[in-house]
Amino acid sequence: MQWKGLKLHIIIFSLLIGIALIFGAQWMYQKYYISGPINNVLSANQAVESYQVSSEGGTMLVSVDIKNDTDLMAPYKEIRKNLEHAMGGKSFMLVLNDKRDDGLEQLWYRCQYAVYQAQVQGNFVEMAEIINREALVSGAQADITIDQEYIYLRLRHGDHTLDEVIPRGAYQFAGDNMLIAG
């Protein structure tokens, strides 16, 4: 069929081929340049129990379960560093999944004041004493580690864990890479 001298079936076929090429190229880019390196980073890490990668808007959402019997700081730092390298400057959100229960939630609520006070004032020894005391009263165990960037807190009670990674300074909230813990 022709329309004003143009062959419609050739035009429609060309448009469909073009759309298929665009979506195919986007799928290949996503699989081999984004998802592939992220999956390689996470599957190679011995402390990662499971993970899930999804996309929200233009941001990659990486949800990670860190094994209960490991430290929180070393695996988190390694995962974050490797993800930053794999993402090549693109924005991502790293979410730590944990297995919290009501008792650990209540313990965390009681400890938040000490954590945020230490974040501002730098009294980390007092923070650790308060958290350990509250954990002991609750029958839980607290693992607290600190580096230049974050306060790492893992609360354990039986098979349940609560993981929190809190930025140490206000400057940590700005930037392309975002953090969500819990």
C-alpha cells in the first residue's frame, strides 16, 4: 500500500527494527556493563549471604544480606568500594537487609540517642558502653565498630540481627552514592 508515494509497510518495518535495536542495545548495556559487574562483585564476596539488584528511576538499588556470623564493617566497606568501582560513578543505593525482630527494634530505639550524640560529640567510648549495657539487659549482643566515615552497629539476639551503618559526620549525607541500612 502506498500513501502519497511512500510505502507504509517499509516505513513501519523500519520503525519496528529501529525500536528493537534501541531496546536491544539498552538491554545489552544494562546486562553487560551494569548488572554483570555488580553480580560479579556481590557473588565473589564470601560475607554476602544473598543479594538483589533492581533499578529505581535512574538509580540502582542493591540490597545485600550479610551473613550473621561475620563482622559488619569489613564486608560493608569491601562491598561499597567494589560497587563504586563497578558502577563507575553512577548513583546507587546500598541497602543492608537484616533479620530484625521487635526486641532488637526496641533495643535500637533505646540506643539511638547515644549513637547520634556520639556522632556529633565524638564520645564513642560512652556510646559503646551504653549500647553494650542495653544489649546485656535485653539478652542481646552488640558489635560496634567505627572508622573515619561510619559507625557500624550489629545487634544480635538468637537468629535475629539488626544492622545499622550511620555516617559519622554531616558531610556524609551529601553525594551521589546513598546509604540505607536496615
